[in-house]
Amino acid sequence: MTWSPDSSITGGAQTNLTSPTYTVVDDTAPAINGKQKVVTATGGTQTDVRTHTTSDPFRWNFTKPLSPKALPPANPVTGIVPSTPKNTYGLILQKGVKINAAGQLSVLNIRLTIDVPAGAESADPANIRAAVSLLVGLLTEESADLGDTLVLGVL
């Protein structure tokens, strides 16, 4: 399956956001190795949450390696692979935020990269999937706490 989020996404629980949902549409990614979506509508109770515009973005871009690397051959004598290249996938989410009472905007950036050792997709796919499962579960479970920490500065 390819990276293809639905057009309607249920957001994680956050303080002061009740049953948040987001309607997203495809956008043109800045590079050929990426897919990009923008938020065009919100649902639930999300007072003061703005949707995407050019100067006030609410989007994410997911990229895959432009040139995926393969596992090099093992040393014929020792059987050891000399180095393990990584195939890096990345996610950046951008949201326009007001930085003062005058309404001046700046862009909040959230970056996530995943370095998959070449060869692991064939030799150990279950554990790649388990790592992703834990990541998603952790982010879902801790969504409100992460938001509170970013707003309140308290860990």
C-alpha cells in the first residue's frame, strides 16, 4: 500500500478540541519524491483553528528516498556487510500560527524522519511494521500531552 491518507482524518485528542476532524486534498509536492496534502476544512469543535492558505499553511509533505539504496554484498571471507546504507523517509507538517496579538503569522514545523536500513524491508518487515505501529500508537496516545507541553512548556 502506498502513502495515501484519506480525505477525512480523525485527529488525536487535544485539550479544547472536541472530536477534531480534518478534510484534506492533494496538493503538488515541491519534489517528485513526495506527496503533499492541505487541510481545507475542519470538523468537531475547533474554535480559532484556521485551514490552509498560501500565507497561513496547514499542510504536510511525505517524502521517500529519491534513489533508494540497496544492501551492498557481504565480504566473501567474513560474511560481514561493510556498511549499511539507510533509506530515509520524511514527514514535515507545517501550520501557520499567530505570534503576537497583532496577528503576525509564522510557520510551525514538525519534522519526522525514518531511516530504514537497506535490506531490512526484505529480511525483517514485521519489525519495521512493529516500529511504525508503536510510533503511531505512542503519538495517538500522547497527542494531548504533546500539545499541552508545546503550549504550556511543562513536561
